[in-house]
Amino acid sequence: MLGTGTGRILLPLLKADVPVIGVDRSAPMLARAATRVRRVHRQRGHRGGLPLVQGDMRHLPFADGSFATVLAPYGV
């Protein structure tokens, strides 16, 4: 998901067991998302974390074709 921010849109996907990677350029926003993700994982008894990547969506650190679907909510 591009423009993950604090994870508000990411969390329902996580709760629905959708495999997802969050990307945002803001370290403080990703830190807030990580806190929220950890909380959901604890509530669900999961270990590990969700991949959150700090990066610029104009230059993603993934190979072309790595994902079947890319979300960019709010016209990011």
C-alpha cells in the first residue's frame, strides 16, 4: 500500500489476513503505523510484524511485477 501513513487503511486489510506491505516516505508516520500493527498482532495472537518500508513511491525498492495489486488511497 502506497502512502501507508499511520496505517488507518492498512489495519482492516491486516485484520482480514490480506498479505500487504506498507510504503510511506515519512518515518514518523511509519512508526505510528508500526505501533498500531503491533497492537493488532497482539490482539490476534500473531508474532512478527508487517513489512513497513520507508521509501518514495516514485522510486520503489521492488522489482516490476512484484505485486498483483497496488493501493494508493486518497489520490496519493
